[in-house]
Amino acid sequence: MEVDVALRKAMQYFFLPKEAEKIDKIIQEFAQHYAKCNPKRTKQFRGGWDTIHMIAFAVIMLNTDLHSPNLKASQRMQMDQFIHNLRGQDKMRGEKEGIDIDRACLQGIYERVRSEEIRPGEDHVAQVARVDAAIVAREKPRLTETQRRLVCYCRLQQVMDPSRKQSIGSHERDVFLFNDMLVVAKAINKRRSSAHTSYTLKHWMPLLGASVLEFKSFFFFRCRFVADVLESIRESCQMEEVRLELEMEKHTLRTDNQRDSGLPEIDGSDCLLSRPVNAILGGASLVPTFRRLSFNSLDSGVVEETCESNA
């Protein structure tokens, strides 16, 4: 497997950070793993996984240069420039001069990256992000969360009066049902089949603790959407129960760790003994007196010290 093909597959599972140092660390881990999985291909490079690291980093830079919307076609990197940048880079660690990487290999990498951009794979968060970008409102909830997924999208009619019939197409609303939230919006574009449809936010509500009031009418019928809403409410409640259980476990562990305050084990009855009269007259105390040091906080382990008071 070629380096760029393996990198494309690996990039399906994560987003690259913006910091160059973090990118270099990720590419280094990728190069080492690639060398273990492709030993025959790695032996073709004099520098081993170091050369693979160099090629993979160059592929990331090439992908950004070829597919950045901020660059004109005349400003994009050409094949000869890409090959020239990697000239003499196949070398072992510590060597000052190396050999050129196979030109056919670099040409194949350039053509594949130019024909198809290397993009991260899509997951439920990417789908929610597209919905978030399509909804326009001054104040709207943050939709893009890792735990949130889109359950269904449907076009419904807002029933103004259940006892009266409404015309078809009146009060149409676009409803986005998530696993923990319900968002009601109205399409701005008349042609909703367009890929760039925008929506104005009408209403939104969390599903935690929500209830559904069903009604039957001659003009309006129940649909599968109600069942999806009920299922999402149950899921939202279960997620909240799991969250509370995790918080209780953390609190229990925190309490156990703070339980040992470092105090000596003493009998409480000894501390309540009164001093004999002769001890007071003699100026010596037969019972040790404990006092707290004021510079120690109560939750960080109280330090006790024994002191003698003189009359």
C-alpha cells in the first residue's frame, strides 16, 4: 500500500489539529505504524520510517496547497515543485546527504492527491454540523456536540386549531429531531430541494423530562414521528441517568481519597479528660493537648501537633 493511500485511510477517523507540532507528532506515529505493517515497502526507502514520515508530511502540505479555496490555480504547487522539495530526502538518520525518492512514486502521489482531496471521514457530528450551519438565528442553541445525533428530519404542519381543517401546505415546518433535542424551523428558500437550503429557527426544546400530548382528529392523523419523539425522550432520560451515575462514582472516589486526613488514631475519651489540680499547680500537663495548625486547610489533611502549655 502506498503511503498516501494509507494516510487517506487513516485520516477517515480523525481531524488534524492546526498546530504544526501536533501534526508532526501524529504523522510520526503514522509513519512508525506504517513501517510495521508494510515492512517490504519500507525497505525500499533508505531512511526507513523516517523517509515515510517525510513523505507523509509532504502529502499533508500538498493536499492543503492543491485544495485550499484561498489559492488561485496559478498559485498551486506543480508536480515538479513537489518532486523538487523532496530531492535528496531519502537518508538515514544522522546523514547530511541522501538520495532522491523514486520519481514514479512521487508522481503517483501527486496525481492521486490532485484528483481527490484527502478529507476526514464523516460521522454523526458532521451531519449535525451541516444542520447547524443551515439554521439561521440570532440566538440559537449549540447543536454540534459529540453526544448529539440526528434521529430524523421531516416536514410537518403546525396545527393551529385541532377542530378545524387547514389547507395543504399551510404552516409548514421543518422539524429536526435529535436524540436529546427537538428543533422546529421554517425554510427560507422556496425550493427546498436545493442543496443550500436555509432555515429560520422557530422553536427548540430539550427532550429531557419532556412529555408528548397526543390527540386524534378527523382531519389530522398520528404518524411515526410521534413514536420517534417518544423514543428520543426515553434515550435522553437514560443518558441523564448514566451521567448522574458517573458523577456519583467520581464523588465517591473523591470522598474516599480525602477520607485519610493524616490525623493520629487517638481515643476520644482521652481528649476529654480534665487536668488534675496538682498538674495545674505544678505547671505541667499530664494529658497531651492537641491543636490544629491554622495554616492547614481542612480538606487537604489536617496536621495535628502536641504542645505543652505552661502555667
